[in-house]
Amino acid sequence: MPTQAKTPGRVRKQPQRTCVACREVAGKRGLLRMVRTPEQVVELDPTGKKNGRGAYVHASTECARKALGTGSLSRALKAPVEPGVAEQLLAKVTDEEARSADS
């Protein structure tokens, strides 16, 4: 059976996710994912593919601080965010902001 050629110029739709801090909808690639694993551990998910309950935050210091300060990240994950994980998130956000400022 012959295969059909892909439609030229076809653009794939990018998945949309909502930031738990500011509630803005954005492309999945523009957000950082935090995940609560099946072992009830909250961690940063750089690949976006880890198994577990996920929550998304913009890669900005403002959104990260708001998500941690208001408890919206803990609420979305249905688990407490440990201080070490919060520091990891803030460090990643700071790194992302520095990287985008260099560009």
C-alpha cells in the first residue's frame, strides 16, 4: 500500500499549559515543569516527561516566587514543596533569565 506524502508547510500545534502562579496560558516549551512522582517526591522535571502529577511555572523569578509564596505550586501538585526543591526552581529560573538576557 503506498504511503501518503506529508502535507508541505503543515505546522504542528504546540501544547498549551497554564502557569500555576499567574494563570497565563503559554506554550509548553516556554514553561518549567515541576512534578510529584508516584513516590510523593516533588522535583524539577527538565525533560517534561517524568511520570507523575505535573504543574507548570513560567521561567521568570516573579512567577516562581509567586508560585512558592502563595502555595499555588503545592496546591497544584497536592504535595508540599521542600525548601531544597524551591531553591532548585529559583536557581533554574535565574539561570534561564540570565541565558535569555545574553541572547
